[in-house]
Amino acid sequence: GDKSFYLSANLNRQAILFSEKNDLKAAEEKARESLAVARDFSPENRVLWAGPMATLGKVLIKTGQVREGEDYLRQALAIYNQQTTKNYFNIGNLKIDLSQFLLAENRWPEAEKIASEAREDVLRNLGAQHPLMKSANKNLIVIYDKEGKHDLAEALK
């Protein structure tokens, strides 16, 4: 079982690296493989699927497969949210990623809602001094500015 966990994590890391290098075909391949390994070795422990799902979602969005990509991001977020002990760092990061995608798709109200949730989650559970707070604020500022809500954007600066 342990070897499979490390294999899945390693494949996920490779997918992220390929994605950063813009080798999206290899990134998608590794992300799908990572998710398949995670599902095989841990059918009952869905939290281990969330990382590979989030990676696959981001890669698919980059390749233009936006509907499937968004679906994977939302599935990963749902898994993280179902945990008794929540990892608010992962949840915050994923909500920021999802809101940025929604913003790029011109789905501003949805983007704002999720970005606000991300900021609230980070503030409430990780604290105002947590490094993720800066990302959550910057993300929300960009959305507010796009929507012409400059007073709200200024309040976060």
C-alpha cells in the first residue's frame, strides 16, 4: 500500500513539473496515471485522490478541456470539504485556483463568491498572518477590479 501512495505522489509531482514546463500532453498523462493509482490502492480513502484530481483539473483547463477540468477541481474541493479534519491550506489554494479559472471564463459572480470563501476560510482557520492570506487577498482584489468594485479592492490593499 505504501509504495502505491508514493508512486501516486511521485506521478502527481511529475505532472505538476510537466505542466510548469508546458508539456501538457505528458502532464495530462502523468496526472491521469497518478489519479488511477490513487483510486486503485485507496478506493475508500478519497482524500488521497484530491491532489491528483486538482492537478488533473488544472492541466485539463490549460489544454482547453475546461468543462472536464472544472469538474475535477470541484470534485477535489468536495473531497477536501468532506474531511472531518479539514486541510484549509489545500482548500484555500484550490478555491483560489477555481476562482481564477472562473474569472478567466468571465463568470465573475461565481469567481467572486469562491474567492471570498477562500479568503474567509484562510482568515478564520489559518489567520491573517498566514502566507496564503496574501494570495487570497490579491486574488480577490483582481476580481473586484475586473468587476469595477474598486472601493472593495482598495479596502483589501
